[in-house]
Amino acid sequence: MKKFLLWLCGILAALVLLVYIFVFSPIGNMIIKPIIQSQINKHSPLPLVLERFSLGLTGAQIVLTNGQKLIIDLHGDYNLFTLGVDFDLLVDANDISLFGELAGIELAGAFEVRAKAQGKIFDTLTINATSDIARSKSSLQASLYDLKPTQITADITALRINELLAMLGQKPYISGVLGLQADISGTQDKEPNFSGQAALAITQGGFSQELIQKDFDIAIPRTSWNANLSAIFDMDSIKHNLAFNANVGKIISSGITQLSSLLTKSTYTIDLSDISAFTPLVGTKVRGALRTNGEMIGGSSQMKISGKSDVAGSSTTYTALLESFAPKKISFDIKHLKIEQLFSMLYLPKYATGLEDASGEVWDLDKGISAQVISSLKGVIMGDVIKREFDLAMPNTPFSYKSNARLLKGVGEADFTLESTLANLALNPIAIDLSSTTIATPYTITIPSLKALKFLTGIELAGKLEADGKIKIAESIQADFHTQSLGGQLDAKLKGKELSAKLHDVDTISLLKMLQYPQIFSAKANGDLSVISGENGANGTMRLVLSNGHFTKNDFTRSLQQYTNLDITGLLFNGVGFESQIDNSTKLNAKFGAKSGDFSMQGDNILIDLERSTINAKLKTAIKQDSVDVLLQGAIGSPRVEVDFSELARKKATQAIQKELDRHIDKHKDKAIDALKGLFK
């Protein structure tokens, strides 16, 4: 037993010796120093070098530097048995341009902080500090008992807010001179019991027009402000009053907070004529007026914020529930929001005017977002803005929409209907997955007058169109399209920039009517279309086969009948081929071939410009052994038709002459023979 105790004591002594060597000896300090330096390199926003690390049984010194620009020196004595400390801290910033580099701005100047802590850690401990940080004159005295404050006195004069923000690594979008006086005393045995007051004042406040212009590309008006915050400590409560006054309005708040539970009941009022200076706080470009007021009731575990606002000319009420100061659930009800004002507030073009109503709830903000939102809008799309922004000659268009969205943790669906003078669109249901930013939905669309869409199609169309399909928006747009508005079935697919279509028994008369071209040929069209969109429009091919076709009465058929005595309107055509190259979406280079009995017609290099509605074609028409050329030039709706009968006339004349010669030869056969003999004498 004695040997065991001696062995145990020896082990404990060895452990104590190892701890001393590793922690408190110069050798141990040398081992620990690079470990601490690696952690500084990993976590410090500023490059710092651990120049000195000395940790002994009764004292320590740590020195961090950034060249001569910044020196941080912490040194002092301590007693490990009584936990008494006597430490001094010096922060000597000889060149604050170092902090300017951190915030991305230029700073010049210097400051120092001196602090001293004396006493026992779990008994009475006093802290005294002075500083000229941010060109201020600051002092702080604090007394602690068992690490809980019992007395705090602070006096800060003329602290420059912009410099302080830069030193904290924040861009100094605001400036001002801060002053603070505080004298608070009390205990925290079972319940906080404080008395005293604190007063904070900011004068000469302003917003950096240059920095906001640089970072957000907006020009804000010169905005000056000042602020006052007073806090009165009374036992377990704090009464506060905040007043922010600026040349663009005011922000006021007052209330009472219990220190033990952090329960608060406060009111607030915001009345600002222009919020553009607050763009850095919002994180995006904003402007315009904002008025809201409400109250905050609750504590750190749960708080309720409720209020009302007239944002964008609306009548809006809202409620937000917070847990541990994080949003838990948000409810809102918006009436008659003017969307033109909202566009203006967000620095967007005034695409439309109108009034929007919306109501709903949003929750699970940390779990993918759950929501139930109903909205509706009635307004007018502004054609001049669409022309300016998208180069589309769209007319002013009245429209309305209704939507109903339902999400559960980022996944759900929505219904959407749009009605306008141009088109009626229904998306129902829209599948939504916020985690993949994917939206998929079936749709139906009705266009009462295709003519009204010339600004979009580039050509003037006629009639109405009804279609349906599905659309999916992810990394690219994928959609299909189905319609029977052309007398047959038209099916199309869009995959990114590739568009393909198939026609089945499409009525050519319906198609020509839609294109507002002469209905010269009636048939059923079958075939396909394939184009790829590029910078200069779509390029591709089209192949059609027409069946059960016949020509209708027109200038061409009448002219042909006049000279050939053939009425081709009575002929039936099958297997009629039409193939075309498509360039820049609207230019066709086609070939055409049709045959019925002894009649045939074919043409190559038929040039059609859909945008200009022009045609340039030469069609070779054959009837048995006879042929004529038909030239079509000019506007497709009323082209100039020229029928070249010269070849046919020459042939007919030759035949007539030959016939007459044959007749005369047969009648005077003997004389003809004698005449021929005479040629060889």
C-alpha cells in the first residue's frame, strides 16, 4: 500500500511538472505560441502577428502587432490561488488606414485605448478604461461583484460614427458625432435591482451620398439627422425614449422593458418622406415615402410586432411573431396597393398602373418557407414603357389577375389566372419547389384577336387562338403547345432555344386566313417544323405534305383557264410538297411541287418575307406537253401575277403553221414533188 501511494504521488507530481512545463514554462510557451498564431490567422479579420507570448505562474504578457500600425499589449499579474488579477491593456493604433482597408474606404489618423482591471475574479473587480477611439474622449468605470456589474459610469464625447464603423469592418454609410453619459448602479442577487440613467445623443448626422452612389448606383438627396435615446433604470425595468429627427421625417419609439425576463411593451412610429438614404439598411435600392406605426409586446422567447402602414398608397396591416428574436410567423393584409408607386420605390420602370390586394401568412422561414397567400390585381400595362424597355410596340392594355399560393416547407402549388384584352391565361396548378427553383404547370390560353399581337409576332395575324399545354421553368424553359384552332392538330415543343412542331391535317384555308393571305389552295397539311433561336432570330426548316387539295378561284386560275381552256379548280391534288429554309424567324426560301393528272406546278427559290408580307416566286406550270411560267411578286395579300405564255404561244403557232403546211402539201402533192426535183437540177 505504501508503495502504491508513493507511486501515485510520483505520477501526480510528474503530471503537475508536465503541466507546468507545457503551460507555464518558456519551453511550453514556445510550443503553444505557433498554435495560437494559427488560430489568429484563421479567425482574425486583420493580419496580426503574435510577437510575444509569455504565460507564467504569477504573470503573463501577450503582444499582437501589425507592423507599426497596430500594437496590442496585454500584461499583468495574477494569483492562481486567490484569483486576484492586476492587468493592463494597451491598444495603440498608430495608423487607422488599416481599418479603412478592412471596410474598403480611406481612413487616416490614430487612437489608443488604455484599460486596467484590478481585484478578484469572483469577488470585487474594478475596470477603468480611457480612449480616444474615433477621435473621441471616452472613459469607462465599472465595478463587478462575482462578475456581475454593480456600478457603471461612462462618458463618451465626440465619437465619430463613420470611423467607428470602419474600424468594425462596416462601410460607413452614415456619419455623426456620438455622445453618451451613463451612471447606473445596482445588484443582481435574485432579481435585477438597478437605478440610474443613460443618455445617448447623435448630432451632425448624415448619410454618405458618395458611398451609396458608388455601391448602389443611386443618387440620394442630402439627408441630415440627429437622434436622442434616453433610458431610465428603475429596479427591474428600463423606460426608454428614442427620437430620430431628419429633414426627411422622424422615427419615434418609447416603452418599458423588464430586465429579468426581457419582456417589453413598446410603441413605434416611422414617418419618412424619402427612404432612399436607408438603402444600405434594406440591402436594395429603395425610395419614396414610408409611414408605419405599431407596437412590440413580448420578450426574448416570444415577441409580437403588429402595426399598420400606407406603403405605396395602400392600407396595410401586419403582424410578426418572433421566437428568440428570429421570425416565426408573419401575417399581412394589403388593400389597394398602387403598383406604380411600388415600381417607383424599387427603382423599376412603371410597367403598369393598378391596385393590388394581398393577404396571407408566412411561417417556417428557417425550414424552407410555408405560406398561404391570396392576391389580386386590376390595372393597365403601359405601352410606352414596354416600348422603351423592350422595344415592343405594345398598346396600353387593361388586365387583371388572381392568384392563390400554398407552400409547405418550400414545396407546394399555386393557381393563377390572367385576363386582358390581349389574352386570357390560366395556370392551374403551378408546382413550386423553392429548393430547386423549379416551377412546372399546365396552362390554357385564349387569344381573342391575333391581330392585337403584331407587336410580339412581328407579322399581322387574324382570327383567334385557343391552346393548352405544360411549361417547366428550371435552368431553361421547357414547354409544349397543343391547338386545334387551325382545323387540325398542331403540337409544338420548346426546349431551351429549340422549337419543334408537328402538323396533322391542319386546314390550309384556316392557316392562310390567320396569315391574312389569299386563300388560293384548300388542303390538309401534315408535316413538321424545327428551328433554333439565336441572336438574329430563329433558323431552321419546315416540311409539309398537302393532301386532298384543290385550287380556289383566283386571278391565276382564271388566267390559266383563259389561255389553256383548263379549269384547275376542279383538279384534286395529293402528295403536294412544300419545303422551306427559315432564316431570322421571318424569311423563307422554299420549294413547291404539285401534280394532278396531266397538270403539274413546281417552283424553287420561292422567297417569302413574313415580316414585310412579300413574295418573289417563279412557278413552272405544265399541262400535258405544254408549259407556262407564273411569276408572283409583291405583297402576299395581293401579289402581281404575270403568266408567261410566250413558249406556249410559240408552240401553238408552230403547230398551226405546220398544220397549214401539211394541208397545202397534201393538196398540191405533185407540184411539191416537181419543185423539190427542180432543186437538184
